[in-house]
Amino acid sequence: MQLVKTTRDTLLRPLQIVSGIVERRHTMPILANILIRKDGENVSFLSTDTEVQITTHANIGAGPEVEGTTVAARKLLDILRALPESGDVTMTLLNKRLTVQSGKSRFALQTLAAEEFPTVSVADTFNASVTLPQKTLKHLFNMVHFSMAQQDIRYYLNGLLLVLDGRNVIAVATDGHRLAFCQVETEQEFTRQEVIIPRKTIIELQRLLEENDEPVQLDIAASQVKLTFADIELVSKLVEGKFPDYTRVIPKGYNNDFTIGRDELLRSLQRAAIMTSDKFKGVRCIITPGSMKISSTNADQEEAVEELEIDYGGDSVDIGFNVTYLLDVLNNLKCDQVNIALGDSNSSALISIPDNADFKYVVMPMRI
């Protein structure tokens, strides 16, 4: 029975949307597949790893029949990418085999029954809902994502804290060594709500969200979040646990602060980082009135020294940082200037954007 008849690009787009979360190796072999359901002209594509589930639709069905099957996601994607761009593609299901045909190319793929595919059950009720432009939500995630922990034993750090509070939507991420905070104001009013969205979900949303004003609806349930935008529905489990109180981590009342060109500081740190080793990424920063001196050394007694002129009249501060944490934030920001506020050599540094209270980045010092 013919499932789909369309152009190669029209079929490729929904497959690319859902295939990002498909694991090549999984304890359940069927999870390497995607679920394709046809109901007349409407064809839905669904993938899941049991934690995250993505569904999208396309009007590319052939014939009025209702049918469903599952097929290896990566193989199907690789086949379509290798086919000529302008060609027509048909997909036919017969005797548990899916045949993909385009021109004189034909591929027969094994399938598994649609009934065996484990889908994530979507929550019946949601506690809160927010609608934002796609580019706003993408901006929130982009500003903090690099601070998320990776495979930390404190599992609640392996994700992003999303907070609805008053009129603000806030995103916070930390790995215990640095913390990034970003907020946007909306037209809606919320009762305070906090959820931790898993790292994998955030990375997938960064890929799927576009830089446009089209709306994305975000619904929050007790243990689940659902995002609906364009023709995509993404459902994700939430991370359980108590996220650290970020308001206590962000320093207030620092008097030693200065503004410096982001690109100038970034390039100096990149040069100083050359002399650091894989095991030790420390750089020493000596801030004195009018000057910032950055130095790094390694086990071979090699040294790099950078000096920058700054408009600063505060106390002298001698402080060390992991250079990677500084490079991450400077590479991620797009502004011309950054503001750096310091306490003493044992206190965290606060990096922000001048005249903008919506972004804050806190980085812990390290002993050099």
C-alpha cells in the first residue's frame, strides 16, 4: 500500500525535525525507529527516547487509507539525503517492508509494527501556559545553555531552570562553577512556577526553534513540559530535584567594576589560553587602576602575558579564573562591551551587559 508520494525535500523536512533525538544504540531497538502514521492525506512522524518525544505532520499522504508503521530513522534519512534534490519519492508498505523509490533508485527497509512503538503519554492538565515568539524563547536558551552541567552526579544541574514569575520568563543554568541568568518580560502575568528542563531537550529546542516572531506555546505540567510551534509538538519529561537558589549566587553591591570591549578581552584571553594545558585551564587576572593584566603559565615554565588598558579606579584585585568559563560567555554574547564587577580574590566575578539588567553571568574564582 502506498503511504507517501511527494518531492524529496518535502519528505526530508519532517524527518529531519524528528530524527534529532533518535539514539543509534538503545536497550529497546524499536526506539531507533520513527513512527509514521498515515490518515488519508495527513501523515504524522513521531520519534522518542522515552524522555523526549517530537511529533510533526505533513500533507503528503497517498490515497484515503489509514496505516502506520515504524522504520529505522537514520537509514531513511541517509537515503533521502543521498537522493537527487528535485526528484519525486514514493514510500510503499508491503509485507512488513517499506519500499522507498525515486527515479530508478529503490530501497527496501525492514519495519516493526506501529502498535509496539512506546509513545510518551501527554499530561491531561497543565498548571501554567505561556506564549512567546520563537526567537524570544530561542534567545533565552542561547544566553544560558553553555552553563548547563554535563553528566553531573547532581542530576538537577544537567538541565535548565525555567521560571515564570510575575511578568518575567527567566532561564538559569549552572554547573556549580559558573551560573548564567537571562530574563525576558512578557505581556502575561504568572503565578511563580519553576521547572528544570533536561539538557537534551534544550539542545533539541535550540535546533528546532527559528529566529522569527511565530508563536511557541509552552505548557507546564507537574512532571512534563509541552511546546507547540509551527507544525511541531515536543513533549519532555522534567528533571526532578531542587535547583540551587540562583538569587543567592548572583552577587550584589560590588564596587570594583569596569567596562571593557568584549572582542578585545576575548582575543586576549584566547591568546593567553594557548599557554594553558588540558589539565589546568587557569589564567591569572591582576586588575589595578587603569590596567588589566592577564597571564598564564604551564608545567614547562612557559608564560603568556597580556595587558589591557581599562577605565578603572577601584581596588587592586589579583584573581584567577578557568579561562574556558570566560571564553564561553564572551563567545556567546553579541554585544560590543561587557561590564565586569569584582569583590576580592576569593569572591565570584559578575559579568553583565552595560545598561541591561536582563543578563548576568557569575563565575567562581580558582586558585592559581
